[in-house]
Amino acid sequence: MVGADLLGKVLMVGHGDGAVSGRITETEAYTSDDAASHSFNGRTARNAVMFGRPGHLYVYLSYGIHRCANVVTGTDGDGQAVLIRSVDPLSGLDEIRRRRAGRNDGELTNGPGKLCAGLGIDLADSGIDLADPASSVRIMDDGTPAPDEPIVGPRIGITKSVDTPWRFRAPPRQL
DNA sequence: AAAGAGATGGTCT
DNA sequence: GACCATCTCTTTT
């Protein structure tokens, strides 16, 4: 599985009236033989869920401030994950705006730290099963297909394996 | 419009 | 004690 498969899927947080969601528009893949990956140096307490079962959520603290959300993709014991880099708000817009007070609508969830803040994904959510309808965070397929030709490019914000083009973005959405 | 720097804390050496 | 899979604000063209 590669990151491009997640494009177009719906990331949903919470249940009922308080639920918020967004459509995934940009991802990055990380594997265990990739020097830029958290899993590169083997399993540790922090990255343990990356080595767990696929379809689970891996959340880590970035730069001491932000949270970043990943979908574990490798088989059990393999240490692969896909970082969700950007999302288009889909439902619960009022709540998202409230959490991201002072920002333009276009800047609500267009970054890995921003989308976690806007949707309310926290470190405590790490390890949950994204496919379980009872989970507080889950990924759903509403029938929207992944783009035929995702934009592929280099990953962002890393210092190692910079040349590996494992960033995937949905083409600009037409209105 | 673009470029630079500070914030801030867990994790690993 | 250094290193970050980032964001925002401030300063400079």
C-alpha cells in the first residue's frame, strides 16, 4: 500500500453532533528502510504502533508543539506509515473554525500540525483502530475515488532521504 | 511577497 | 544536550 491510496478518503473524528471530518488531499509515505522515518532505527517506545497492525493511528509530537497523524500501513512488525499532510474540511466546519480561531478558511487544515489541531487529534488517540466504527478517529470510504494521477513529489520538512519522491497530493479541486 | 527566526518538549545519544 | 516528518509571527524586499 502506498500513500496515494489514502487520497480522497475521509478522516473523521468524534461521533454525533460533535463530529468533524475532512477529505485527505496530501500524504507522505515512510518505511523502515528510509532514513527519514521514525522507524528507521528500530522499534522504540515512541514508534511502537508503527510496527503494529496496519490501519491503526500513529500520532507523535512534532517540534514539541504540534501533533502529526499517520496511518500505519505495513504488516505487523514492519514499521511503515503514511503521514496525513493535508485535509479539506468536510463537516463540522464551525467546530474546526473555533479550534483554529483567527485563521482563514484556507489555512484551517492544510498542514500536518494544523489538521490535528483543527480536527482535534491528540497523542492519546495514538494506537486506535481507524477501521473500527466505535473509534474516536477513523478513516472512511465514502465512494470518492483516489485521483487517477496524483501529484508526486519530494517530501517536506525532512533532512534525510530528501530525494525520495513519496509525497502524494490530490490535484486541485474543481468547484 | 518572501525570507528568517523563535517557540517548545519528548525522545534518543 | 542535540535533534527534529511544524507553525506563526516579524522583518525585509
